[in-house]
Amino acid sequence: MAADANDAVGMPQLDFATFPNQIFWLVVTVVVIYMILSRVALPRIGSILAERAGTITADIDAAETYKRQAAEAEAAYHKALDDARAEAHKVAEKMRAEIQADLDVAIAKADAEIAARTAESERRIGEIRDSANEAVEAVARDAAHQIVALFGVTAEEKAVTDAVSARVKGGVA
Amino acid sequence: MAEANGGLQIKPMDQFMVKPLFGGDTVGIFTITNVTLWMAMTVLAVTLLMVVGARGRALVPTRGQSMAELTYSFIYKMIEDVTGRDGVRFFPYIMTIFMFVFFSNVLGLIPWSFTTTSHIAVTAVLALSVFITVTVLGFVLNGASFLRLFWVDSAPLALRPILALIELISYFVRPVSHSIRLAGAMMAGHAVAKVFAGFAAALGAAFFIPILAVTALYALELLVAVIQAYVFTILTCVYLKDALHPHH
Amino acid sequence: MEGDIVQMGAYIGAGLACLGMGGAGIGVGHVAGNYLAGALRNPAAAPGQTAFLFIGIAFAEALGIFSFLVALLLMFAV
């Protein structure tokens, strides 16, 4: 073993002469560290962390509020949109119904007019036809009388007329 | 032993010597020694990290403040996880232990520095204070029912006295293993690093091989320094849990 | 002469004590390996168990450190 004053004799850890010194300074150090930590450092860091946690919570709450407001606004917007759409639909329906009603009235009127005109036209056509038939009968009678007269046959006027009338009716019919 | 092999002068234990800083040979109780210096450095480091680092009180932390906050939350969460919510009132004590052990270990890795936690006197005082605190606290909080810690209810009746004996022994071995683990880990790493460094000096041209080994060892030592501080603290929490909730 | 024999015995004892560190190495590897196996089976539960990993490693490692301490005591203190 080395005997020099600067060399360790055995294990310095087992040199009991230095124990009081080490223990004394250890106690001093630990007490000082405890004071620094418990009086200054830990409350300060704790308050910083608490403050940050508070700020974060508050921010999250605020964000939550904003989100909710945005959702509400969106819901209101959608509701307004739906309402407007429903209103437009209703107005359109109403308009359509009105127009339909007007149209129905107009169509009915037009139908009636057309029917009236048709009836009138048919009546006039009938008249024309009748007068035409009469004219044909008169012409035929006259022509028959003339022809009979030309043949020199004195025929009974009434018989000729009846014959012609029967013929015209049958021919026309 | 160094004389035995001639040129190879490796004295791995020299670095652990307690020496007076300002002359004199005797180490009295109030002598300013390298222990004092490096413990003061620990205080300084704690102050730098936890007080100066967090002085800005910024809502968005700076780098220093972020480190202080991470350390704070790390220990806080450890206590909460291991002991439950009622262990949180011991937070300043456990934080003190962690900061002291952590910075002693890490500062001890600086070349030519002195590792205070490599001394059994230091770690034994820390471990004994934890042991005594836990024991007293256990009896104060739970009264005589704290002794049920040693009486394992879930075991068969015949085995319980034997288990109680084993539990009792392991309870009293706690401060021993608690302190020697830390001191031994610190001492071992530093002594091995010193031995390898001595090889580098003795090997001449092949010096770089031990230097590489020392570099790798140094990285491992850094890990060990942090893990030992963590382990010392978490074991303190585990022992504290026994005092707070002695029933298995 | 007698002192030399005592010193030789102490050094041999120190070397034998270092065998204990191998046991600690096995123990630490066992803890870490089982942790990894468990973590791969159930990765979700792994982060909650890291504290137990370190506690287990610390307990296993403590015994290796004890044997190292015995070796140191034999070399320097006996």
C-alpha cells in the first residue's frame, strides 16, 4: 500500500475521520436546497404550471363557446334557408293554383263560346241546306212542268209536283 | 499495490479522497473541503436550473424554464403514480433528494471533480433519513397497524411467521441497499474509468484503445448517474408508499 | 511472508467476488428482456410499467454492486 500523504490509504470511503465533515456539509447542503426549492423554486414553477393549465382550460372553453356559436349560427342559417325555401314553394304553389283557376275559367269560357258558335254555325248550315233543298225542289218542279208541257202532255199539275218532290227527297236523301 | 507492478501507477481510489481546500492536513467537522466545494456546486446547479431557469414565468416557456418544468412534472408525476395523491405533500422533500443526488452524480462526472454521492457517509445519511422518516411516519399515521406491513394476509397461516421474519429483515436491509447501491454505482464507474485512463497512460502508442473504452464508459456512466438518481428517488417513493398505505 | 499470503488471498477473494457481478448481469438482462417481451405483447401497457422496470433493475443491480464492494473491500480495506 502506498504511504504517500496524497495517496489514498485503503478506501477513502471508509476513512471515518472524514465522516463528520461530510455529514455536516451534506446536512447544510440539503437544508439549503430544501429552502431554495420549497420557498422559491417549487411554488414559482407550480404557479406557472397552474397558470398555464388555467389559460389552456380557459382557451379551450372559449374555443368551445365559439364552436357552439358557430354551430348555432349554422343551424339558424339552415333554418332560415329551409323556411325561405318552404315559403317560396308555398308561393309558387299558390301562384300555380291561381293561374290554374284563371286558366280553367278561361278554358270554360272559350269552350262555351266555341260551343255557341258551333251551334250557330250548324243552325246556319242547316238553314242554308234547307233553302238549297227548297230551291232545288222548285227548280226541279219548274223544269218538270216545262218538260211535261213540251211533251205536250197535259198533266195534272199536282201529280207532277208530288212526283218531283218525292224524287228530290229520295235523291237527296 | 502500485509498487508491485513497477511502471503502472494506477490509484483508482485517490479521486475519492476528502482533502481540505485551504491547506492543513486534518479534516475537522467544519473544515472547508472538496466535499464543501462540490456540494456548493450542487446548490449552484439546482439554483441555476430551478430558480434562474424559471425566472421568466413565461406562459410559453423558454428552454431553461422548460427544463425546470419538465423536472418538476417528472418528479411530481412519479410521486403521484407510486404513492398516490396523498404522497404529494412530501413533494418538496423528494424533490430535494432527487435534485441533490442528480446533480451530485452528474457534476461528479466532470474530470477532476469530486463525487459526493460516491461516499457511503453521504448516501447512508440520505438513506437513513428516508428510512427513519418512513418508519416514524408509518407509526404516526397508522399506529400499531403499521406492523401489518410485515404480516402478509394473503399467505397461508403457517407461512406467515416466516414471511414476517423475511419481511422484517428486508425492511431493515432497505437503508443498507438504498445507500450502498448509489455509492457503489458511483464509485465503481469512476474507479473503472480511472483504471482505463491509467492503461492509456501506460500503453504508449496504443493509448487510443483505452481512450475509446473510457469514452464509451463515460457515456454509460452518464446514463448510470441519471438512472441511479431516478432509482434512489423512486425507491424513496416506494418506501413512502409503505408508510402511507401499509396494507398490501 | 505471512502478509504476502494474506494479500494473495485477499486478491484471489476479490477476483472471486467479481463473479457475483455476472449474476447481477444475468439478473438485469432477465428483467429487461422480460420487460421487452411483455411490452411487445402489450405495447399499450408498457409505459405504465417503466417504473417497475427500473425498480427491478435497481434491485438486481444492487447485488452486483455488493459483490463489487466486497472486491473493493478485499483489495483496499483488508
